[in-house]
Amino acid sequence: MAKEKKDKLTRIAVLVSGGGTNLQALIDAQKAGIIKSGRIVLVVSNNPNAYALERAAGAGIPSAIVTRKECGGSREAFEEKLTASLEEAGIEMIVLAGFMSILSERFISRYRDRIINVHPSLIPSFCGEGFYGLRVHEAALGYGVKVTGATVHFVNEIPDGGRIILQKAVAIRKGDTPEVLQRRVMEQAEWKILPRACEMVAASLKKQKR
């Protein structure tokens, strides 16, 4: 009976490229019962040296490494191998958590309304192609805005252009550097709304399976 119940959970893959702080937030939220309608069953990285892989191993989550280099630099071949890894694990939902690779329209259409991403600004500000990592926070400080934050959204063909799921504002303080602001946005926004959004989408997909 327990196994049957577990199998009804939405099967989630988290795609990462770096340290995996957002992955850790998801793992912690799953342990705390915040994410209860889905389960992270696979972590995929396009960087074999990503510390996120260590986090996955520490949590007992299987991982896979898929790089464009091993696919001859071809995005099509890269996405085919990525898709094969996801299908083998029976993935129903994808979370992009610091995944530094733009996915094609063909890949996105395969998982329409099943891919979510977290972005470190209040979309539509400081988003789109070229806005990632510290660049986002540098831009926010450069413009002199008083409030920034984070957004979780569905992924579509436009970078950071999908429907918004959740947002959370974070105040900018006098003397902030991009690094200090990045940390505050992660702690006060990203790590809070990403697990909540993950649960919302996982619950919706789980309901569809009934």
C-alpha cells in the first residue's frame, strides 16, 4: 500500500550546473514535508564538476551527467541524451535550479507546463538572455532600484518569458554589493518560493494522474 502511494507522487528531476544551493533548498523542503506531492528522483548536471552532484549523492538521489562536449557540441544531440536520461527515470516534472543551458523549443514542447525555473529578479525586470548569476544583481544595483527579489515561472521558448508562478520581493540596502545582494535574494526569496512552487506544480500534476 505504501509503495502504491509513493508511486503516485510526481517524479521530479532537478537540472543543475553549479553549487546547487537551490537544489539543497528543494532537498531540505522535501525532508521537511513542504514538497509532499512529488519526489526528486534524479539530478542532472551539464557540468561534471558541479558541487550539486555531491549534494545529490549526500541525499541519496541518483544523478546523471550530460554535457554538450561529449555530444560533439551539438545541442540536438545533447537534448536527445538529456531526454533519454529523463525518460529512463520516468520524469514527469523538471526544475531548473541554476541550469546554465538554454533549452530548445522542441525540448520544452515535450514537457510543456512541466518545467519550472527560478530567476533572481522580479520578472519582467532584469531578465531574459544574458541576465544570469551576478549579472542580474549588478544590473539591479546599477539602475538604483530599491526592491528586487526572485521569481519562479514556467519555462517557454522565451528566456524567462513563461507564466509566473510565485514571486517574492527583497529590499536592497545601502552599501549592497552584487555578492551580498545575491546571498540575500537566495536566502529570503529563492529558497522559500522555489520549494513552494515545486509543490504547487507537483500537486497539480499528481491530480491529473488520478
